[in-house]
Amino acid sequence: MTEHQDDVIRPEQDFVRFLTAGKFMILRSRESGRYIFHPRVAEPLTGSTDLEWVPASGNGIVYSTSVMRERPPKESYNLSLIDLEEGPRMMSRVEGINPEDVTIGMQVKARIIQEDGRPLLIFNPA
């Protein structure tokens, strides 16, 4: 796990720092080998704090999806749960396709974009 000068663990800030650098990283327990997402200071099942940052493959499969309808002129978008190849499930959106065309079981690939001045992880059809 990344530690800072003041010895305070900041997994959310580290995750955003990696995204800013163009890297999709997730946490893995050294002991169990389990991957963890959303960034945290301990493994959920065991409480173990032996976590390390590792590169994520970026591959995933849509587990569920909903179309979020907006009033014009805003465009509708989808909100999807993505099962990462490494095991964890995360919420994101799938772009590069009409929101209505995103389907359960669709293979997707992660991509980092900038939105409102911050890095954001989204997915495109693979």
C-alpha cells in the first residue's frame, strides 16, 4: 500500500493520482491474492492490510446497465456495473455506443478520460 510522509494511507487519492498519470491500478492482497475495488485500507473479508497496487488489465464484462434519460439538450447515458477480469465489480459507464445498445454480457475495455477537470475511468465496447 502506498504511504505518505505523514504515514496516513490515502487509497482514494492514490487511485486518482494513478488515473491522472494514465494508469488504471487496483489493490491486491499479498496474502490472499484477491483483488479489491473500491480502494480501501484493508481487505474486506479478512481485514488484512497487506495491500499493494497492481496494474489492472482494463478488461471487463457488463453485469448490469441502465439508461439515464436526460432532458434535452443533454444526452442520455448509461450507468453500468462492470465485472473486472480480476474479479471486483465496479460502477462506471460504457461510451462509444448508444446507451440503449449496451447489453449485459458485453465485453468492454477501460479507458481514462478527463471530465470536469478530473480523471475518470469509463469503458468502451471491446
